[in-house]
Amino acid sequence: MEITIQHQSEKTYHTFSVADPNKLTSIEVWAICTEMNVQAILVNGKYYECK
């Protein structure tokens, strides 16, 4: 399944393929944060910190 995330400060959109958008794995979170160059993401109302 694909999700689209908007970068808060840059206002750019990024699309990612994930298994379940309601429960991201730590690998998915790390990959998204790395590509977007951010420390945390908010997906479907759930906060994920990049570690």
C-alpha cells in the first residue's frame, strides 16, 4: 500500500510503499525519515520517532 506524507517545512510531498499504513515497521520509519531528512513523522494520526 502507498502513503503520501507532506514535509512540514518544505511543503513537498513524498510517496512511500508500506505494508500497513496504520502500523509502520521500524525499518519503514527509518527509511522514510532518511529519505525526507526528518527526525519524526506523523502517519494516520500516529507519531513515529526515527531512531
